[in-house]
Amino acid sequence: MKTTPPGWYDDGHGALRWWDGAQWTEHVAQPDAEVTDAPTEAEIVAASQAEAAPGVPAADSDAAAVAAVPAPAATPEQPYAAGDPAATLFGVQNAAAGAPAAGGYPTVPGYPPGAPHGGQDAPGGAFTAATEPRKSKLWILWLVLGVVLLGVVIAAAVLIPLLFLNMATSGGNGGTAGSADEQAAVAAVELYDEAWQEADCDAFATSTTEQFQADSGFADCAAFVAEAELFDDNFDEYEISIDEVVASDGEITVTTTESYVVVVDTEGNPTDPTPGEIVYFYTLVPDGGGWAIDGVSDE
């Protein structure tokens, strides 16, 4: 009698059970949901007759089919013992009548549909789902890093220009006026520039020492106003930029770069606007509780 080789076979309860070649084992695998057509009773008989008893007349097909298909011993779940013709030939009728179906047995000699062939693995079912590759979530990390880097770039683009602007406008050591005295000295220089552009005698007197006023020939307020008005006629777009502030030995030196546009020639006649630039060094000393200009040079 031909025996069915070990393998995964339908046990008639919706699962694949391992047949060890002699009997069913406790190992069960849930297959993928697949719909296969069960062989008809005529196909079972024909296949059994062709393989197990070639040349046997059709009248003896039932006996040949029973001899060709082995069945395991009877169990509470499968009441048909090995060799019982009803287990193979009448499983469908018995199931319809309420008895357990004989689906736990191979339906045709050899490898039934769904059983492993040629050493292939059994159908996946739950095993296939457990071994499916998982999708990587590294893209979330890269997205967060990209947002952080973008924030850093934006912050740098905003803060760096502001830093340079502060250095250029507030003056001081390296472009900043650190102490209160240095800040007062820068304020005096800016007031001095305003006095010339506005012809403001009071601003001139406040921002300079009496000695500086006498040395420059502007001790008299009227003389300064006349000179300031002439200055305004000769220059346009006068701007002052604080470059450096240095405190040393009771004095503060403020270095500036002053740009302008000359609108008259050396004889005082209108001419094509000509841009110019000059660097001045202001020396400031304590005066009346503050700081005042005591000297100006371009060297």
C-alpha cells in the first residue's frame, strides 16, 4: 500500500496540520485564505484506480481507491479508522449527515492541493505576516534635523547683520562703546556733528571745551554759526560712522569715518557732486560732569 509522505495537509478544520507519514501531529499552521476546488468523488476514484491498481475494472474502483489512500487511526475528532472505506469515499456524505468530515485525510494519492511539493515551504499564513519587512521611520529623524538646521540658518542670517550694525553705530573698542564714560564721549561727538549740520551754537558749546572753542576761533557764537552755514552750503549728505572708542590715561579717543558729497569747487562755485570721505580722531576729556571734545585731527 502506498503511504502519504510527511507534509502539511488540510485537517478538515480550516488549518494545515503536520502529517508525519504515519499519523497526525499536534503541529498546526494557519494558511492564507485560499479557495481550492475539492476533487470530486469520481476524480478520487479515478486517481486511486490509475495509481494504485492499474488495469482494475471500473466496477472495483471503490476497493482500489480505499487501498490507495491511507488514513490515520480513529480519534474523537475523526471517528473513521485507517482502512475504513467510508473515511475516504463517503466523507462528504457523512459530513452532510452531521458526522465529522474526512477532510483530514489526503483527498488524492500523492501530494494534495496546498501540500508542500519538492521541498517547498508550507503556505505562509501567519508566518508570512510575521516576516514581512517593516518600513523604516528614519525619514522622521531627517525631517526634524532639517527643520533644526533651517532654524539655525535663519537665526544666523538675522543676528549677524544686527551684530555688525551695532558695532558700526555704537562705536567702541572693536566697534562698541562699553562703559558709561565711553558712551558719553560718543554722544558728545555726535552732538558736535549735529551742531555743524544745523548751525547750532548751543550744541557746539556743549560738546566742546572752552579751550577747544578758543583754539578753533569759535569762542564767539556768531562766528561759529557763520562758519557752519558755509559748511552746509559746501557739503551734502554728510554722515558720520563711529569706528573705535579707546579710553586711556583719563582721555577717550573716538575714531570716525565721515562721508560727504562736495557740491562746490575750491572757489565756491557750484560743481558736479563729488563724493568724499575722511577719518577723524576726536580727543575727549572730562568736562562739567561729562565729556567734551578737546581736540580733532585727521591724522
